[in-house]
Amino acid sequence: MIVALAMLLAGPATPVTYRLDDGRAQPGETRVERDRGYRDGYGYEPGGGRRFSVALPEGNWQVTVTLGDRRAATTTVKAEARRLMLDRVATGAGKRVTRSFVVNTRTARLAPPPENAPGGTIVRLKPREMASPTWDDRLTLELLGDGAVSTLRIAPASVPTLYLVGDSTVTDQRAEPAASWGQMLPAFLDDKVAVANHAESGETLKSFVTELRLDKVLSTIRPGDWLFIQFGHNDQKAQWPQTYVEASTTYRAYLNAYIAEAKRRGAKPVLVTSPERRNFDGNGRIKPSLGDYPAAVRAVAHEAGVPVIDLNQMSVAIYEALGPERSPLAFNDGGKDRTHHNNYGAWLLARGVAEGIRALPDLAGHVTAPRFDPARPPLPAEVAIVPSSARSDERPDGN
């Protein structure tokens, strides 16, 4: 208990190893029984499934897992709110393999501003975010498939961080069947970079500022980090007068402000165009629904001299390649939703983003996924992401 409390306050000074199987605990390992509920800073979360948590302060954490069992096994590991870290790692009977990845954790707290200065001490979370593992004081791993994890080792990670800011098409969706590309991206990068997904459903460039979400990002971003910026689905909604920004004026101004804030801190901004909605015309072509916003992103990127990943064009290529009959298989709510994706669709868009990262010299070397052609997407049976235990009928914000 003393070790767990020390980790909660300051993080482990040395790596900490937990043994999760029934093997003999080695010196320095902490045994965890399968029925141990979360207490004293570690244990399994309630509510079904195998979700193992460790109390940790916010930051980047190197997680090294030893996988394998007496029988052949296939294991998937997700972190926090269903971030895909390891996808269906197969181990033969009696075999062991080691895999490593980096998990970013955070809380909603902000350092108090100086006396009489404007600001706040906490991000203005939505009610549905309050119980999310994204914002709590612990690192949570969900062990799926056969869940054949023998040991896991946690240590502080001093690596660059790829920050994501955006809306529901980027965020870590908290429950099945919804998913977004930001929570699939970690599986396509190596263990020398962290992904900190700050995107949230319903957000716009303006609301991300007023809710102090951008302040939270800027409070931890460092020289050498990246800031990926993707907004548009909600910014275009004139019926939301408090957060609407017009494509040719205020939308561009806000994008430039985000770029400037990143550059001022030595971070590298990257603009991402928003994925299209799934609306086909009579010829099997996607009908544009985002107006002048994707073009505005490209123009700002050109004028500011920053990279752009054109996910809008890639999404069109993916949907048209699948066609009107098969493309609903990539979307939430059994295909009734034309904006938000399921695991399969989020995986496809994340592969597109990873392909775009290959064009970024300082980040390209972190991509571990094979080449991806948006015009030739694999079918769902070839992807088959293991679903999480958390399920919900809640629909993501934004259409």
C-alpha cells in the first residue's frame, strides 16, 4: 500500500512489475489475484471484463507486457478509454513474447492562475466525461481476447507526445459500438512516442478554448511534441451561434491561433481535414457536406507553412471503394449513423492518418503499420477488432 500511495503522489521512481497469471511471483513483482478489486492503488475495475488499473500521476508511461499461456492464445490490449495498443497478438502454446507501448494519462486539473489573472483550475468537462478513465488518477489497461498477460511492467517514459485535438470523429469513444480514429492510432505507432488524445464529442475550435481544453494541452506540451488539429463538423453549424465559426474568416483565424500557440512552445502543428459524412449520390459518389472547411484547412496550412493530412480526401476514397452497400459496415449504430464510425471504420481512418504521418520527416519513423491505400481498404473480416466490455446506447455528438 505504501508503494501504491507513493506512485499516486509522484510516480514510481523505479519500474514496477505486476504478475497477473498464476505463476510464481519473482523478486520485485507484485502478485495480483484475478478477483482482486481495485484498492490501495492497483487492481481490477468493477463492471465486467478484465480492466486492470494502477494509480499514477498524469504523464507518459512505458508499459511492457509479457504475453502467453500454456495454451495458444491471442491477446488484445486497450488503454484508458479503449485506446488500441496491441491488436490480436498471437502466442503459441507455452510460448512467451514481450511487447511495449506508451500510455498517456491525465487529469482535468490545471495549475491555478496568478492572483487576479483570468483562467481556471480545472477543464470544464461534460457530465458524461466525469466517470471516464480518460480523466481519472490512474492508468487502466483492458485485457481482451484470451487476455494472456503474464506480467506487466510500468515505468516513466521520456518520449515525444503526439497531441490530438478535435471532435467526435477523433475522440476516444468510451463505449461500444462507437469508435474514432484517434483511439486506433496508437496501435500503428512504435513505443518511442505517446498519443495524448484530448479530442471530445461536440467540440469546436471555439469551445475547445472556452472549456479550457486547449489550456490543458498547452500546459503540458513541450518542444519536440506534435499538435494534430482537426475540427469542422461542429464549427460549420450556424445553428450553434455560441461556437459557430465561418469558414473564410473566424475558422481560419482560430486555426492560426492554435498553430501559433503550438509553435510558441516549440511544438510542431499539423492540420487534419475532417472526414466526410457518408452520403452517396446516384452514381455511387460521396456528396460533399463540409462546405468550404476542408479547403480552408488546406489554405491555412499552405499559408502558415505547416503540414496537412488530408483525411477528408482519404475518407471519400475509402467510402467510395466500399460503395453504398458495404460502407455502412464502417459506421456506428449498425450503419444508421452517417458520421461516426465503429471499430472497423475508425481503424480505416487511423490507417489513413498513419499513412499521412509517413510524410512528416520527424515522425515518419514511428509508424509501424504497413502501407495503406485508401482506395483499396480491407473488409471487416480482415480487421475484426476485439470489442471492449463497455457498451452504450449513447450517440456521439455532432452529425
